[in-house]
Amino acid sequence: MSDTQQSADSAHSTKGSYVTSGQEFNRDSQYIQTRITRDAVDGFPVEAGRYRLIAARACPWANRTIIVRRLLGLEDAISLGTPGPTHDSRSWTFDLDPDGRDPVLGIERLQEAFFKRDPDYSRGITVPAVVDTTTGAVVTNDFPRITLDFSSEWKEFQREGAPELYPEALREEIDTVNKRVFTEVNNGVYRCGFAGSQEAYEAAYDRLFTALDWLEDRLSAQRFLVGDTITEADVRLFTTLVRFDAVYHGHFKCNRNKLTEMPALWGYARDLFQTPGFGDTIDFEQIKQHYYIVHEDINPTGIVPKGPDLSGWTTSHGRESLGGRPFGNGTAPAAV
């Protein structure tokens, strides 16, 4: 295991420098763990209109928060800022906004909000990040906790009919599934792509496809990962699956097979993609631009592939035959 901590999908170090020769990729998991809660135990109370979620559509970890925010109907309570798909050595930038500045925070780089929190901040400038608009400082970039808190702490501001994404009765199973999915799949594709040796790559590759085979088997008999409704577990797996053929198969050398060649996983991914709140958050062009342009050590030419063909995402999946109710006793979010 490498002692070098790297933060993929961040801009803490030199742009595109993620591979350490001879070493295994090891994700930097030291995030700002401050929480926004109803009891304000960390000094940040749940308050509609006060916080801004900064989440690049290109990033799978940020994409999770965009999906959960939409499923729960928190758009009016928590505003959304979207950096562009690429970044330089300093930070994600707001190059999609007029004048290159976030219209609410007035900043050009997400780095500015981290330095407002801590002028000596030296770790990854990562998305998603939640910023306190009253101070312009980051509250948290702890991405696994952000979505769980959207479900539990922000209930007062959720839409009528919001689904229960982290039901108490299923939490132990959701947590168990999430742990394996994160370690072997979400992060597993990065261990393949940023491996610094043939040995590290092959070990990561074998672990990844062992886990995908487990998921293929599990999802052959049930529509969703845990229980008969969409949960946090499905959100976390989806953002990796939707990027698999477009990026991870080629760019990260995860090429035993494509997602489209795993019947249960491909049907499951299409089922979610066609569910309001999932596919309508996806921008394949931004996804490809991020990975193929930013990761210069893997793709030094910066050429972004034209493919793959995306038409299959809207084809019939037939997963309804497995039963299940996507939103449980709730309803789908309104059209975008």
C-alpha cells in the first residue's frame, strides 16, 4: 500500500498527476467532517437558503449529491453551483458561469471557499462541498455524510412524497453493501486507472470484476440493491455504472467487459437512468472532458473520444418484472 495520499477528482496537486510509479493508488479520505444538523451541534443549523452545494456534474462523488438533492426535493432549500468539467492545479473553476464566477458566492475558484474556512488548508479541493453563503466558507466536503444528512437532517424541507433513501430498518444492510461497493467498485475503478505498477493494476482489476460479478448475481434476482425501493445504495452504485463504458472501460483499463455486456447490471443501470432524478443529472460530455483532459498522466494528448454510442440508455430494460416500487410510498420528483 502506498504511503502517498492522492485525491482523485480534486485539484490539490499538479493537474493530472495521480499515478505514482510502482505504487498502488490510495485515496485521500481526510475530509472536513463538520455537519449541518437540526441541533446545530457543530455550529451549523439546518436553514433553508443559507447553504450552497458546489457539485461538478463530471464528478461521480458530486453527482451523488445532485441526485439525492433532486430526489428529496431540496432544490429550494439548498442552492446548487456547478463548476466546469475541468480544473487546473489550483482548483475547480466556475468557467460555465457568466464572467467565470459563481453567481451566489462571487468566486472564480472553489479554492477560495476552502481558504475562507482555513487560510492554511493544504488538502484536496474536492467536490462536492457545501458552502455557508453568510461567510463564503466551506462547511464540509465529506461526501458520504452529505447525502445521508440530506436524508435525515433536512426532512423539514423535503418535498411532499420524497422517498426514504436511508430507512432505519435497512440501514445495517445498506451500510454493508455501501462499504463493499465503495471499496471494490466506486474506488476500485480508480485503483485500476491510477495503478503505478502492473502488479497493482492486475490486483485492482481482479478485485473490481469480482465485485461486479457479485453485483450481477445479486441484481439478477432483485430490482434494487437493498429492499424493494431505491435507497442510498443505488445512488452510490449508479454514478460509477453510468461512467463505466464512457470512461472507466478504456481510460482506466477496466476492460474485461463493458457494462452493456453484463445483462443484470446493464438493465439495472438503464432502469435507474430512466428514473426521474438519475439520468436527468447526467452530462456525458462533461464526464468525458473531465477524465480525458484532466488526467494528463494517463491521457497526455488530451483527446476526448467521440464514443461510445449512448442510445442504449433509453431502451427498454424490463426490470419491472422483478417487482419493487422505485419511490416506495412516495412519488417521483417533478420534471426538470
